[in-house]
Amino acid sequence: MNYTFQFGVAFAELPELLKGAIITFELGILAFWGGALIGLLGAALKTYGTGPLRWLAGAYVVFFTNTPALIQIYFLYFGLPELGIRWSSFTCTLIGLTLNAGAYLTEIMRAGYISVRSTEVEAAETLGMSRWQQIRYVVVPHIAKTIYPALANFFIVILVMGTSIGAIIGVDELTGQAINISTENYRWIEMFVVVAGIYVILTFIASLSLALVGRWAFRVKAKVF
């Protein structure tokens, strides 16, 4: 084998890769919190909603959990222009990941809803709380503590594996930047070894931050990695 490794070429591109890492973080955070809001609503509908609303929430979950996120993003980026709707690659990736995350988080949060003890809900009803007040002041604090580790792990999945899908349609996140640079210097091996290391660092930072927040805010002993 005559290949000569030149990692100096890859490290010289660190400023551009770090710009991509910032976009990766932006996509991950926005998609996760957008999905969390959808998941919170979807779980409430599946748990407390009437027949049609429960069916609608269930259909949403079935569709988005049984089709690849890549197909959903492709539809937004390549399909919607046929209907006269054009969004940027970043917007399509963000919406696709958010909708996909919302479906999975609906099921995760529904488990949290179910774990709420009936006595807590009955006490809230006795105090005259409406259904939404019960969700806000009783259910949400309970499920935040119960399912926080699962939510933290899901955020890591979105951050590391989800956002890289955007590179396929031209989003200059971390993987996208690596592809763009590698097509110019042809140092594919070195570039993606460095990028893999950056992903590990990003995952560690996110995991440590989530663990500290969980212990401080919810007294949950979430693991790092």
C-alpha cells in the first residue's frame, strides 16, 4: 500500500469543520425541542384525547416511525417544489428531523404519562384543576423526572446520527463540511477520522451537559455516554 497519511491537511481545516459542528448543534437542539413539544402534545392526545384525536395522533406516530427520516426529508426538499413550495436544505432537514423526533418522543412521553399515579391526578381534580392544568403542573414535572434519561439518549441520537442526513441535500453541517473539503483535497480517510473524533467530542459534551442538568433540575442520575 502506497497511501501516505497526511493528517496535517485535515487538521488545517478544523476552523471550517468547527463551523459545521456549530450547525450540527443548532440542528440537533432545534429538532429535539421541536420534537419534544410535538411529543408532549401527541402523548397527551394518545392518553387523554377523544377517539378522533387519539386516532390522529396514532396515525402520525405510525407513519413517521415506520418510514425513514431520509425519505421524509427527500419529500420536503425534492417533492414539495413540484407543488410550488420551496424551502432551503437547512429548513427541510430541520422540519424532517423535528417531525420524525416528535413521533418517537410521543411514545417515550406517553410512557411517562402512563407512569403518573392515579392518586396524583385525582388530587389535582379535587383541587379543581382543568385537564391542561393537570398536565402542566402534575404530569409534566413527573414525566420529566421519569423519562429524562431516555430523552437525553434520544437527543444524542439526533445530534450524532440524525443531523448528518442533512449533508445529502447540501446542509453544511459537520459531515457536509467534511464532504465538501474532501472533494477538494482528496484526503477522505484523514478527514473522516478527524470528523469521527469531533463527533465523539460533541457527544461527550452533550452527554455530560445533559447529565449535569438532569441531576440539578430533576435529581436524575443520568449516565455520561
